[in-house]
Amino acid sequence: MVKYHSDKLSEVFQALADPTRRKILKRISKGRPTVQQIAQPFKMSLPAVSKHLKVLEKAELIERIKVGRTYHFELVDRPINDAKKWIESYTVFWNKQLDQLGNYLKKKRSKN
């Protein structure tokens, strides 16, 4: 079996690709909820929610914090910022491509 080495950015995008995990991140962004508080609005078992949380932890998007005997979750902003920077690096490229397309269409229109 071939093992693929996964970089952190790929793990972040993989984690964010799932709509349930994005909803979980939104819920965590509003405080430091427990697993039970995170699971409350979802129609899934606690083990299923825990699996989603583990994916988010592996991507380092969230951090598990122990308070007494209870675990709470908190967002970690660095991975999101890294993904944002990566996306923004392509903004210049796409803007240039769209500008060139716009110029081409203007020339084509003026010929007609």
C-alpha cells in the first residue's frame, strides 16, 4: 500500500471540505464548548462528533483544553491564516488573467 505524506495545508483544506466540520468550527468560534455542547445541534452520536473533532485537531484548527474533568475546545487561528495566505497568493494571478480577458473582449468588441 502506498502511503501519502500529507502537509498541514492539505490537512486544513481536507478538514474544511466537510460542511459538518465547518459548522463545528463556527460553534467553537463562539466560545469554549464541550463535546456535548458541540454535539447538541447535530443529529449524530457523540462518537461521530468526536471523529470530526479529531480531524479538526489533526489539522491543528482546534485545541482541546482540559478544565477540571471536562474538555473544552478552542479555535487556533494560524492554520486558517496560512490557508488564507495561500489562497491570496493566487489572487494576483487570477486578477491578471481576468484583466487580460477583459482587454481581449474590449478589443474584440471594438472590431465589431
